[in-house]
Amino acid sequence: MKSSRRRAREFALQALYQWQMSGNDLAAIEAHLVTVGGFDKADRELFDLLLRGAIKDSEALQALITTHLDRPYEELSPIERAVLLLAVFELKHHLAAPYKVVLNEAIELAKDYGGTDGHKYVNGVLDKLAVELRPGEIGK
């Protein structure tokens, strides 16, 4: 059984993927997702926070992510980009979620939806960003 928070992250990932690939606006993407089976079991508040926040802050988040990449941002798979946008947004703005939870959830999303070893790359980037964005929490 998936928790409502896990479902929220999965749907936010799907929405960010659609946003990147189709260029559709947020309203169209949300209108589609609410019709998908299981959406009613997602934590809607967390979904809204993650999706709207990641899109609104996407340029700043991309700038943070880019500093820790070994290749251009555009060369990442759309799933890796979406997972990183979600996780970095959550690390930066959703401090109620412990950084270990954010990293674990991102890695699981990358395993479930990404390429074979994409989760390892996501993990490496997020480890560096967690130190930068949550230094006090990591030191404990």
C-alpha cells in the first residue's frame, strides 16, 4: 500500500513530466490528473505544494541542480529532471519533510519511473544538494 504522500509525489512527478514534454499549462495538466485512477488517494495539499512550487521556482531550482551535474541539464532524462526538480524544491521549501525522507522518496521515484541506473545519479546529485540546502539537519 502506498501512502497518500507517496502518491502525491508520484502524481507530481507525472505532472512535471507532462509539463516538460507537452508544454501544457498547469490547469490542463491538473484537469487530466484528477481523472486518473488513484489520484483521490493522494495527499492533495502536498501534490499542489510540490507541483506548483517546482514549476514556479523551476529556473532557480534548475540553477541549483546544474551546479552539481557532470553534464548539461538538458542531457538528463525528463524523468531525472522531474525527480530532481521535485526533490530540490522539497529540500529547499518543505522543511517539514526530513531530508532523508526527501532523498529516499526521490530515489524510489527514479527507480520506479526512470532508467536502469538513473536513481544512482539522482542520489549523487541530491546528496550534494542536501548538504547545501539542509546543512543544520545533516550535521545532527
